[in-house]
Amino acid sequence: MNQFLSTLVFATAALVVTPGIAQPAAASPAGSQQSGPVGVAAPAPSGSASQAAAGAIRSQNIFDVQPDASTEPGYRDQTNGERAKVQPGNNAPMWRQVSGGITGYSSLPASQAPEAGNLIQGFVDYPFMRETNAGEAWRQVRNRWILPYGAALLGIVVLALALFFLAKGPLGHTHPESERKFERFTPFERAAHWSNAFAFVALATSGLVMAFGKFFLLPVLGLSLAGWLAYALKYVHNFMGPLFAVSLTIIVLTFVKDNIANRADVHWLMKLGGLLGDAQVPSHRFNAGEKGLFWWGITIPGIFVVGSGLVLDKLIPGFGELRGQMQIAHMLHASLALWMVALLIGHIYMGTIGMRGAYRAMKTGYVPEGWALEHHKLWADDIRAGRIPAQRSGDGAPAPERPAAPLQA
């Protein structure tokens, strides 16, 4: 009984409320706003004249879209205008062209913005990489090849030198002081070397932090401090580049005459420089290992590193304006820079703790006659025979040095 009364009351209320809701919009006085429940609206009049009279803006009607348009022949080849007729709002043809590297129209002059009309670069196919657009390909080369394999190369070099030092220790003997010394490096040569070394260490340190800092510095220093450090080192890198370029040019021109290969270098290579034995293989002023470092660790890669760095800094007119040029320059710059760092780590090792007396030669410019006979016998023989002067600079006699320890292995 109660259920019957509830149903009767509900039906009566519905009959009373329904006429108010269903009242047509024309019954409202002109110019007045129709009140009623939110979300309930009268059907819009059809026809463009009615829309214009009402001042309304009609949105896209979902029923105008053809749901089966994708099954029509030539659907994929439709232009953006053709696609808009059957599927309004579907801009797939336009974005397909954009992702394919199509260059559109831009009002900016090509001299100022040569790639203004190109949002996404075209596809490239690098070796050992899947074909993709050039921007993504560059990112993959950097993150999947240059950085991991470059870090592995540096780690292998450091580990190999550590094991070699533990197994062999410093090479050569400690020679007693003698009255006769040979000038190995003139003051000019030492100034050029230290200038180039200072610039290279600054560039290597800043470059390694920018490349690998997020892996080993960011977790320790935090985002803010690591970010500021990388930002500061970026400017150190940019300003040290010209100093490295100038000092590298001087280094190459100064030492090139003594780094030409000869027959003695073949014998030195066949004996592996005496690394596996106790005796040094005779050589001229620079042995085959030092000559190889000069050409393949400094000169040739250095030229390309400097050139690509100038492109990245946009200091070469006509280069570096396009993204593709910058990507190629970056890959070349990063790869060869890591190669140089790996080889010069070995050079620093041999010039400091790896060989007795080597650092003194670059510090003071002079080496004892016994050191010259042990490490560069052919060069010492030329000096003793008078074919090469014992002192090449004009700064007077070499200053006496403190007595060294007795001859040690």
C-alpha cells in the first residue's frame, strides 16, 4: 500500500513539473533570458540564417564525421584539406609531413633563420643505428655510443696504467749528477708545452664534467650546485678553446721536425719500446711512441677538435647555422676529444711517475748525460759527436742542480 502511494505521488509531481520544462523557447518574451534548470537547452534552429540571427557560433557536429573514412581507398595519401572534409580536426597528413622533414613556409629570411620552416629534421641512417630523424639519431649516438664507450675507454686506460705501474714501477734509473747536461727543451718549447697543457687540462676537465657530471656529480652536489658548476665550466671551456688552438699550432710547428718517422722507429716498434724488458730501445730525440702520440694523439685529432669546436661556437662563417652541421660537429668533437684525453693520460703518466727524470726535463729543460744515453741513445750520440748542440738556447750555461740519489733500479 505504501509503495502504491509513493508511486502515485511521484507520477503526480512529474505531470506538474514537465510542462514547465517542455515550454518552447518562443513563449519567452523577446529580449528576456529564459530561466530553467542548468544543462537543459532548446534545440538550436537549423540553417545559417538562423545562426547568424542568433549570433551563435556552431561547433563541429560529431555526426558530420565519417567514422569509416579510414577504410576508403587513398586515405593515407589524402592532403590535409581532403582529410578535413571527412574527419574535421584530423591533422595527421600535416604532421606526417612535418615528421618526415618537409620544410614549410616561413616569413623569416633564410639568411637569418635558414631552418625556420622546418620543425623536424629529415631521416638519416647512421651505421649501427636504426633509421630515424636526424635529431633523434644524434641523441642516440651521443647517449648510446659516445658517452658509454668513451667512459669505458678512459676507465680501461686508467686501469691499465695502474696495473702497469704496480707490475713495473717507474721506468729507467736514477742517474747521478754529472757536470755535463743536455738541453732537451728550450725555454720557448717549455712555455709552449705548459700553455698547451694548461689549456688542455682545463678543457678536458670542463668537458668531462659537462658530459658525465650528471652521473657522478649531480647525486653528490645536488641539482643547484651541479647546475651552476656545469654552467661555469661551460664558459671556461669556451674561453680556453682559443688558447688551446693557438698553443696547439705553436706546438705542432715547433716539434714537427723532430717527429718525422725514420728507420730507428721501426726497430723501436718491433721491440715495443723495451717495455717488456729492462733495457730501453735506442731512439733519437723522440721515440716512435712519442711520435705516434704527436701525430695521432695531438696533431691530427687536435685539428679536428679545434675546427669542430669553432663550428660549435659559430666562429666560422657559413658553418654551424644548420642543426645537421652542429650535430656532426658535436659528434666529431666529443669522440676525438675523448680519444685525446685517453692518450694524453698515458702521456701525463709517462711524463711524471712513469719514467724517472722525465718531469725534470720539462721543468728545467735539461737532463743528465746518463739519462739521455739510457732513454734516447741516438740523440745523445749525435750531441756527443757534435752533430747537435748540447745547448740550443742562448740563456747561458745550465744552472747546477742538487745532487741526486745514487744509481737505483
